[in-house]
Amino acid sequence: MTDDERPDQPAPEHRRPEGVTDETVEALGKLSAALDHVEDARGHLFAFHRLMGSAESTMEEAYDHLRDAGHDDLAGAIDRDLLGANPLPGMWSFQMVELFDDGFYARAKELHQRALDQLVEGQRHVFEAEMKELRRTRGRDGHEARPADVEGDPEYD
């Protein structure tokens, strides 16, 4: 029986390569967790981008309503000071997203992948797979090693 065919075992792509130490797996787990935080931050940046777009549209509606209600001074201030203005000096939110994506985010993703390639043959989530193995109960429903072990899974049946 090959490693792939052993029942109730993690998939080969989630197993620790031979010779990799506990310390290395733990370090990569921390690096992956850090990248998860970067991904969350990126999501918040995209949320900010979308919220600023919605704010601009709603501000435009407020401008129209104020103008229609005869409040030209306030409408003029919105038009002059807010509509089309940069939320940060020199930048709209799409530019913030681009700078983040092309800068810190790209470097973090590249370094994470480089570490995986150099230290665990490019395998992802080795730390998490080992944590799962420590915590799951073999043979118990809902504690299967991998999706292929779930009965009725159309992708694997």
C-alpha cells in the first residue's frame, strides 16, 4: 500500500518532508499565521476602498439634496472639500490598494512561498495538518483526515 492509499492519514501534500525539524515546522506555522494577518489587513484595505467608493456616491446624493433644498453654501462646501478629494495625501483608495498589493503584500507572499519552497518542498499548511492530526479522533465522524475520506463526497466517489 502506498503512502497515498493509507487509510485515515493526511494527504501527502500535508505531510512533513523527511528530515524537517519540529522547530522548522513551528517557524513556518508562525510565518503562515503572520501571512494570514496580512491577508486580513488586505481585506480590510479592500473594505476601506469599497466603503470610500460608497461614501463618495452617497456624498454626491447629499450634495444634490442640499442643493435642491436651497442650502447652496453647504452643498458648495461638499463639492469643493469632499467630492473627488483624496482620502490620504495624493491618493484615492484604489491607489492605496495598488501600493499595498505591489509592495508589502507582494513581498510577504513571495517570502512565505520562498520559505515553503526551501524548507518543506513547497508544501503548504504542514503545521496545521500536524495540529489536526494531534487533535482529531480517528474513526469519528467529522474527524476525517481528508475530504476523500468523507462518504458521499462527489469529488472523490
